Amino acid sequence: MRRLLLLAFLSAGFFVHAQYGTNCEVRQFKLNAVNPGIEYEMALGVNSTLDIRVAYQVALEPASTQPLEDFDFFPAITVQNRYYHNLNGRERRRRSIYGNSGNYFAPSGAVFSPGSRVVEGRLVDGIHGYGGLVYGIQRSYDSGFSFSIDAGAGYYVGPFKGTIQPVVNLSIGWIISEKRWCVGL
């Protein structure tokens, strides 16, 4: 019975280490300059994070007949579950993984709350959003400077006919608070 308990205790330690490995930052807050706002990224696992951004973002106007040509600034909340697929390779090549510097795949969703607006002569009211998949890169430096860019496709929904459109997110700013799990190189 003691051996079984000891084995269970050691196995639990192994699984905890596997769940909360050494690759991702535990948490970090960032200020965005391009899309003014704040971003919070927290580790979910070894190479996985949850990224939440609240900002004024440049976005498509999906209620337009030419959404790819009609952009505007909208208040938005964006959520991504990022999986960094190359952190181990970057670390082996002695490249920095500080601030989750790596390439990622992420299911991405955003909700925009622009309020009432006139688009092509008609009143459009209410929130809209998208859900999709993106691929991106993020790099952070010891000075605190950080940028990320991702692109993909998303299904836009709201007070208009739903459609699949491109998704591009750009974040340039500074890490203002962090709790490091890894130091990187």
C-alpha cells in the first residue's frame, strides 16, 4: 500500500511538471501601441497560453458590400488559445523564448462593439464578431518591447449575413508586468 501511495505521489509530480512546464511565461501584461489597449497572456500548459486583448482595433467593416476595402477602429475583446509549436526548437538553437517568443497556431475569437453606425446608407446597430483559426509569430526582448502578428480566416457574424473573411491581428507594445517561469536565453 505504501509503495502504491509513493508511486501515485511521484506520478502526480510528474504530471504536474508536464502540465506546467518550463516553456511559457506564467503570466504577462502588455500595453499595445498600434491598437491602443491592454493584453494579458497566461500559461495553460507547457507550450500553450490564453491571450486576452481589450483594445481599439482596426477591423473590417463586415456589414459593407466590400468588407476588404472598408476598415474602421472598433472597441474589441479578442481571445486566443495559442499553441507555440517551436519553443523547444528555439531553445535548442539557443534562441530566446523570453516573453513567449515563438510561432503559434491559435483558435481566435473577437467581439466588436462599435455601436450604431451608417454603412453604405443604412443604419447598422449591434455587436459583431468572428471565430476562426490563425497562425502567428511573437517576439519579446529584454527591454520589454514585444510584437506579435497573426493571420488566418474567420467566420464573421452579427447584424449582417455571416461570411468567411481574412483575420489579421497586429500587436506592438511593451511588457509592463510579468511572472517568469522560464528565463529564455
